[in-house]
Amino acid sequence: MGINYGYIRVSTVNQSTDVQRYEIAKYCDLHNIKIDKWVDETISGTKKIQNRKLKYIVDHAKKG
């Protein structure tokens, strides 16, 4: 079985990941999904994936 990541991104240090984390956790609870590891990132969504933590998740993703 693989690892389920919860990915949260905000664009500035003035923004909070709390609301995103809460909403993702609420969805997962409703659908019986367990988040094994949370990844928080403060970076613009326009930055190349190679410069983001999201690349690690994509590189380790498994089909299914």
C-alpha cells in the first residue's frame, strides 16, 4: 500500500494552511481516506514543478 499525501500550498507567508488542511481532512474523514504525510509549501503556483515540494510527491506517485 502506498502513502497518501495531503498537499497544501499557499503563495505567501501571510497566508495560512490551516483552512486547507481542515477541509482536506474533513473530506478524507467522509471518504475513509487516511493522510499519511502532510506537505505544506509556501511558493507561487506559477513556479516550475522542479522548484516545488510537489515534484517529490509526483515523482513518488503510483498509479491507482
